[in-house]
Amino acid sequence: MDLPLSPKGWDYLGNVSLRLRQTYNDTMESVSTGSSKAWAEESFKIVQSFAYQVEEDLFSAGNSGKPSEAYLTKSRAIAEKQLLRGGMRLAQVMSLIFSD
């Protein structure tokens, strides 16, 4: 079976994974508890508390309503942490499915 990525692509994703795991302190135990419904609710709370509660100072004045660097930086950090959590949860589910 052919792999979906080249060796260079796998190396890149491995480096991204390593960086995220070193940056954020989530552990498999801390993210894998709960149901998929609880995980969706967790994500919705994050959206409500940040994306839907945008403060005016997060947008640059005179910047045609484009997000400021501060907003983008905070958004990127939230997205990265959620990406890490999702990947860890997917790994757990796949381990359960494919275990002997």
C-alpha cells in the first residue's frame, strides 16, 4: 500500500507534532477523557469565549477590519492546541479500533 505522504512530508508532520507537544502541556490522559459530545462542547466553549467575544482592540484601527497581529497570534495558539488535542484523541480512538 502506498503511503499518503512522501518521507519529507512525514518528517514535516513529525516536526510539527513534536513542536506542538513541547509547546502545550496536554497529556493523553488529560485530553482523552470524556465523550465526543463533551469534546465538541469544549470546542464550542472556546469559540464562544474567544472568537465570538472579539474586543475592539484586537482589530487594528484603520486596517479595514482585518484582524490585528495580536488577534492572529492568540487565534493561532488556540488552533494549535486544539489540533494537538484532536490528534491525540484520534490516536486513542484508532488504537482502540485497531488493537488486537
